[in-house]
Amino acid sequence: MSTVERQEVRAVAKWVRLSPRKARLVTEHIRGRSVPEARTVLAFTPRAAAREIEKVLRSAVANAEANHNLRGDELVVSAAFVDEGPVIKRFRARARGRGVRIQKPTCHITVTLAAPKRAPEPAPLPPAPKEEAKAEEPKPKPKAAAKKPAAKRKAPAKKKEAKA
């Protein structure tokens, strides 16, 4: 078998001000889907990370169309992952002269698109047998007339009690 190299296109958004954990929840939904399906999933995902991942997906499709002459709607999201970026550290003033550390996480979002794998075409079917074989087969017997279903029985009437 010959190995055919699949053409892959990727786009990366670096230093996105999102928590990587929250962004990974969204990327799990689009991994392995076609581009139109992934766009639909992201459009109806109510998380803020979906907007950022949608931008990266649009960028990857634009890269495929402009640089590799591929049709964007025929591609599949072969990989989508989120790596941790640097954490921005800040301090917030609190009561009695104290300060509390605030961490602002960042992440790097990567989306990789590839052409879908084509299934190998099935081999042609062998020619059908001649008419002689069909003539030898016995004809099926006609089916007997179907019986009517039994009528449903009614519930017994309630007895009336005599008033005393």
C-alpha cells in the first residue's frame, strides 16, 4: 500500500486571555468534525472561549483557501488543542493594608484542518447468474387470508348499591 500524505493546514492564536481549562472544554466539541459542523457548534456554544476558537477556525480555513487551494467546507478539524500560556500576576488591595494576588491566565489555541480520509472504492460485483438458474426456483405459495383480530372486551359494569 502506498502512503498518501494528507495536506494539513493550521492556525494558532497565542496569548489569548482565557483560562486554558475553559478553552479546552470548547475544543473538545469541534475535534473531528467537518468545518461547517464545527462552525455551527461554536455559533451555538454560549461560552466566551467559543468566540476565540471560532476566530482561529476561520483563520485556518482562510489559510487553506489562500495558501493551499483547498475548499474550506470540505475540510475536517483533525486536531484542536489548547496549551497554557504565561500567567499574568496582579495584586488587588484588600482590607487593613493587605494585598491579594490575582492570576490572569493566558493560553495558546491551535486548530489543524485536513482533507477527510476517503474510503477505498469497493470492487465491482461479479456478473449475475443467467436466467436458467431462476427458472428452477419454486414459486412461493400464496399466503392465507389474515384472520381478523378478536374484538376488545369491555370492562364489567359497576354494580349499583341500593340505598337503605
